[in-house]
Amino acid sequence: MSVELTGRIAIVTGAAQGIGAATARKLAERGAHVIGVDVQADALTQVAVEIGGKAMVHDITDAAGDQQLVDDVIQEFGKVDILANVAGGVLDAARGIEDLTLEDWHKVIALNMHAPLYLAKAVAPGMKAQRSGRIIAVGSGAGRSHSRTGVIPYAAGKAGLMGIIRQLAVELAPYGITCNVVSPGLILSERGRIDWESKSPERQAREMETVAIGRTGEPREIADVIAFIASDEASYIVGQTIMVDGGHWMF
Ligand SMILES: NC(=O)c1ccc[n+]([C@@H]2O[C@H](COP(=O)([O-])OP(=O)(O)OC[C@H]3O[C@@H](n4cnc5c(N)ncnc54)[C@H](O)[C@@H]3O)[C@@H](O)[C@H]2O)c1
């Protein structure tokens, strides 16, 4: 299977570390020119230098800034072929309904649901004009069933994200633009590793009983699927949520 991406212009958010960095590396390895976006300037710059891409330090929850970012990319590179929105997470929000604050609610929804929408809105007109494009959002099992983190706005945000992507998929498919969600399971990214290692061996063993393949995943295993969805070979995959979770979804 070839996942050739030579000449493609790809925006990857959350590219400073974890699944986003792995995605930036993988897309670049396949020939895409990658514009990495993140709030962590130093780590992002390191990844961009390593892959010969561009670093744009930016908070993706800023809608006007997202439009500006896409305008700047189009100005410099002429187009956007691939939007891989990887940035997301629970942002240390409190677990459970009793401790939930409005501040947590808004900031977690803003990152996981609003920002991918703002970016999709910004890239859609150019993709429509060129009659091709790939909009890929990173979801979570939290959006399909529940979150092991117990963070309500995270589950809500990822569920909303799946709805947004399905709706965009229907609207944009006639223009040759595919929209899909890639949904990771337990992945040992920087963040994932901290969460995983904070759990007792007993808790880890219990969680592994709900992962058919019986192990945690690596960021590369998500990046590989994103690279495939970004390629021409995935041209007939539309509006899907692809669970890349070692079979956890069946439990
Ligand atoms: N690791 C897992 O087990 C797992 C499981 C399910 C879903 N996911 C999802 O995968 C994605 C990546 O997860 P990860 O584990 O690599 O996370 P991570 O926390 O290691 O990396 C997230 C990156 O996003 C960046 N970021 C955060 N807020 C941002 C903002 N407002 N603007 C720009 N950049 C921002 C961070 O600086 C960081 O570099 C997330 O959407 C997460 O919800 C991860």
C-alpha cells in the first residue's frame, strides 16, 4: 500500500509532541510539506527543523487567529491539502459533575470541539476551489462511549467533534474533500505516558483486560492511520470514525 503525499501541504496541530509530532513526522516522511502548529514554541521548532517543515506557534482556540493562520499558509504555499487536527486533551480539568467548573467546561470544549471546527471552516473554501482535500480530526473513545478520565467536557467535546466531522463529510464530499475522525485508544504519548504511569499496576491490569490486543499503543500507530487517510488510497472513506485502539471499542 502506498501512502504517497509528495507535494501536499499539510497543517498538523499539536505537532510539538505525542501523536501530533508523530503525525508531522509521518506525513513529512511520505513527502508532504508540514506546517506544525502548537503552543509549545521550543518543542514545535525542534520537530519542524527535524522534518524540514514550518513551525507556527499558535493557540488554535482563537478563531480569528485560525483564519489568519490558514490565510498565511495559503499566501506562502498556495494551498492546504491536509488538515490534521491532533491537538486536544483534558487540560487538567476536574473529574466528575460535582467538581466541574464552567471555566473547565469552556476551555475543554474550546480545544476539543470548537478549534477543529474553526480550522475546518478556514480551510474549506480553498479545498472546495481546488476540489480536493482531507480534513482529519483526532477523536477519542471518550466521544463514542465514555472517558476513563472522568472529564465530562472532554467526552462531550469529542462526541461533538464526531458530529461536526460527519456533517462536514456530507457537505464537502461532493467537492472531493473527505472528512474523517481517527480515534486513538490508550496511546503512550508524553501525556498518555504520564496518565498511564500514575495508575497502580492493578488498575493498569484491569484496563488492559478491556484492550483486545493486550497492550498500550504508540503515537506512530495513530500517525500511520492518519497518513493513510490523508492519501489518495483512502479516497472512498468518508465520514468515518476509525477506532485505532487495539480492540478496546468492543468492550
Ligand atoms: N494519548 C492517548 O491515550 C489518547 C487517547 C485518546 C485520544 N487522544 C487524543 O489524541 C490527541 C493527541 O493526544 P496526545 O496524547 O498526543 O496529547 P499531548 O498532550 O501529548 O499533546 C497535545 C499537544 O497539543 C498541544 N496543544 C494543546 N492545546 C493547544 C492549543 N490550544 N493550541 C495549539 N496546540 C495545543 C500541546 O501543546 C501538545 O503539544 C488529542 O486530541 C487527544 O485527545 C489521545
